[in-house]
Amino acid sequence: MLEGDNFKNIRVYWLAFVVYWGIFLFGYDSGIAGGVVSQPYFESHFGLLGSDGTIDKAKDTQVSSNVVSVLQAGAFFGALGSAPISAWLGRRRTLVAFTVVFSVGAVLATVAGGSRGIGYIYGGRVVSGIGIGGISAVAPAYVSECSPKSVRGRINGLFQIMVALGVMVSYFVNLGVGLHLANSNMVWRIPFGLQLVPAGLMCLGLVTVQESPRWLASKGRIQEAIENLAYLRKEQPSSSAVRLEMAEIEAAIQEEQEARKGLGIREAFFGDGNFVRFVIAFAIFVLQQWSGQNSVGYYAPQIFTWVRFTL
């Protein structure tokens, strides 16, 4: 890890720091909506109160569920499209593109209000979801491809930490605007607008990092891959360590290409042992969602209200 006074993998850690702002956004965007829609000013401004001045439970439930679920709908398509896009454009440019998409959605949600109704928030959340889905799929792959074996697990473990950090910050942002700006449109404009800060930091940071050596090698750009790998490892391109790691990358790519020859969708699902693997992975993720852990994150303010917990 240490070489003289230099931190050997500092460039890899910097890359992870930059890229994982997108994962922070994933957590923040997941946690922010529940608090926003439960603010009294939001409920009155967007017509969620009945004629007697109390909350219309049906409307409130519908808006709350829609604001949360449309993000997931967008994320589904973003994650689905991220693989072919990143294979075509590369990891870094794909992340830039999805961050821009996310930012457009954040702007749409932020400017809602007045003549711009709840539809702007719905539309903004869908667009942001597309960006978040793509970022959350590409970011860990990019970081993993650039990390050496010795720190790969540690760096990839930061993924969950950044998700949790994003959720935590979203709760405190909602708390702050609820305490100090409760009677203005800032109760949704500040929480949604603040998303642009980490998105901007990520876009600027991506200018300073290198493309994945593995992606470059998969495109036959071997010399560029060697140079980028040497840069990440703080070694010379002629270094034996760099050449050895590059040879391992090329061998792994060739093995994958050989294994995929002649395979179609049917073989991917029903090939030798693949169906069992698919069912295991599918069941794990379904049960994870059914455990309710994400629901607590999405609807924390409402859950705390139902159990009569107040500050």
C-alpha cells in the first residue's frame, strides 16, 4: 500500500471518491421523497388537503407512492440500458451522460410549484431515476475494473456506505427545511435542488480520472489500456507488474469472449447450470425487497408518524 511517502493506490481511491458521488445520490434520492411529500406546506400547495382542511388520505397516499415509485421505474430502464451504453461509450463517458440526465431530472423537480404542478416532480423523478439507475449499475463496475486486487473489496465496500450516507443526509436536509423553512416552497426546492451539488462534483471529478483499462483492452486499444493502468498503479508502462496485470486482463477478456461464442438469450437462461444461477439470484433480490428494508427508507417520515414518534 505504501511506497516511500506516496500512497500507492491514491489515484484509485480518488477515482472511487469521484465515482461514488453517484452512489451517494442514489441514497439521497431514495430518502428525500418521503420527507418532502409529508411536509404540510407541500400537502397544501399541491392540493392534498380535503375541503375541511385535513389531509385527504387517498390523495396523500397516491402522491407519496407515485413520487417514490416513478424514481424506481426510471431506474429500471436506466440500469437496463447501462450495459450496452457503457460497452459502447466506455465507463467514464457513460457516467457523465447519466449524470447529466440525472441533473435534468433534478432541475425539473426543483422548479415545480405555482403554475408548474405535481407533474414536474413526477417527470423529474422519472428522468432522475433513469440517471440513477445507470449510475448505480456502471459505477461499481468501473471502480472494480480500475482497482487492484489488494484493495478491491475495501473500495467496493464503500458503495453501501455511500448509499447509507446519502439517505442520512436526505433525512437531515428534510429536518432542516421542516424546522426553518416550513411555510415556503423551499420545503421541496432545497431538497431536490441540493441533488445538483454532488452531481456537479461528480461531473467535474470525472474529468480528472482515466477510462477503465479493462474496457480499453476489450476494444483492442491495448496501448491506451497499459498507459491508464500504469497511471492508476503509479508505475511506468514498462513495469513488470503492469505488464503482468495487463496480461491477466487480456486473458480474462479472451476467456469471456470464447465462453460467449454462439450463445443467445435462450442459452443465457437455460444453458448448462444457468437457470439455477438465475433463480438463486432472482430469489435473493426478491426476498431482499420483500424484507421491507427499502420501504422503511422511502417512507420513514410516514412510518414514524404512524407509530406516533415526534421530535
